[in-house]
Amino acid sequence: MPRKLLLIILLGLVLCGPAALADGDSYPGGPLGTRITRLPYTISAPGAYYLGGNLSYAGGDGITITSDHVTLDLMGYTMTGSGGSNTGILMEGRKNVEIRNGTLSGWGHGIFEAGPTGLGHRIINVRAEGNDDGVLLWSKGHLIKGCRATGAGTSYIGLFIQGVGTISGCQVNNFNYGGIFLDSCGLISGNVVLGPADANTIIGISTGYSSLVIGNEVTNAPHGIDCTGSANIIGNTVTANSGQIGINISTTEPTLLDQNTVMGAGTHYQGITTGKTVTRNNAGL
């Protein structure tokens, strides 16, 4: 094929491809999507959406999602709020929403699924910085992965899933009530939780029935890991300072403690019930 003809063909492919779309219509690194350039904003149809820059809003909720099957990429940008009861990204009873790759700062709630029928959300690589709550997801089937939640000193909960779900590979610190909560039937793995300097009531990790808590690290929490139902607690490292409890079993349901390490001047293990709590190879017991 003559070189000139080959160049013409290649030029045609470029001009007819995604790069020929108008500026702002393309979705870098992914499918086509809708660009968000202002707050407040309501996502009312399924599809892909992305932030076009750093955005702030002081008059209420930032982005409200009223549709199922939505992907929202923050594109590394920051959404900034003014605290109070305002929410950075709000959903109620939605299904299959993915939010990823950016920062939510200064909101009452960073991300909030408020409905009892919410299902299958994925929160990935999100930084929730200086909000009263980081990520709160009611109902079940959710994933929170690779996120960081940092409280503002008077903040309440870092990461929360009410029902079945997974919280993995996250960093949580400086929340005055709780770091990570997963109510039941889920996986909490590979997270690092650090309580505030003046920790009084914080629970580092709280889990309920039929959950697996594995490979986490918790420091400076009055209750490092609090088990409220039958669970498998394996290979975690907890530092219990004076007056603190490393791993607290507050249930008489069958529970497994295996290969955990608790250190420090506080109480290492509390609530172990003979015949109900199976203990194997734990350090500091």
C-alpha cells in the first residue's frame, strides 16, 4: 500500500474516533460520559458521569443520585462542602452505583446511602477528609475498597456498611465514635485504623454475625475490635493502651480467635466464653 494512502487512512480513523468528540464529551480512561461542572447536581439517569474540576457548594447536598446503575468518577478532583447536615454524594434506595477516584471534604456525610433498599454500591479509591462521617451505606451488598477516611476531630464514623458487604484496604483515623462498622455477613480485611489522640469512646472495628475480620491493624481505640455476633477474627494486630481493650467479645455466639496479636498496657482480650469462643495461636492472650 502506498505510504500516502496509508497516512490518509490513519488520519481518517483518528478523525472518526473518540478523539474527534468535542472537548468535555470524552471520558478519559473510560467510556463516554456526562461532565459535571457545577453543584448542586442531580444524576437522574443511568450511565457514566465525571467531575470536570474541583467543585464546592455551601447551600445543601452536592450531588444527589436518583437513578440506579450509575458510575461517577471524581477524576482526582475534590468536592468541598460546608458541614452541617449536608451530604457530598447522596443516594436513597439506589442500586449498583459506583463512586471512585477523588476527595470529599467538609461535608456532614461524605457519601451517604440513606435508604433501606440500597444494593450493590462500590466505593473505590475515595478520600473522605474532614467530614462528620466518611462513607455510610445502609442495606447490603456494598464494597468499600482502597479508601481513606480522616475525621475532623469531632467526627462520628469513618466507614459503615449496614448489612452484607466488604471493607478492604482502607485507612481510617481520627473518628470519635467508630472507625469501621460492618453489621453482619461480610469481610473486613487489610485495613488500618487509628483512633484520635484523646480517644474516649471509639470502637476501631465493629462487626456482627457471620463476618470475617482478617489482617487488620488497630491502634488507640478503647475497643480495638468489638465482636457483637458470631465471627471469625483472624490475624489482626491491635495495640491496647492503658485503659483500653484490644479485642472485645460481646456475644455468647460461637466465635473464632486465631493468630491475632494484642499488645500494650491495656486489657488484651475481654469477654471470651468457655465453650463458645475458640482460641488458637493468639499472642497476648
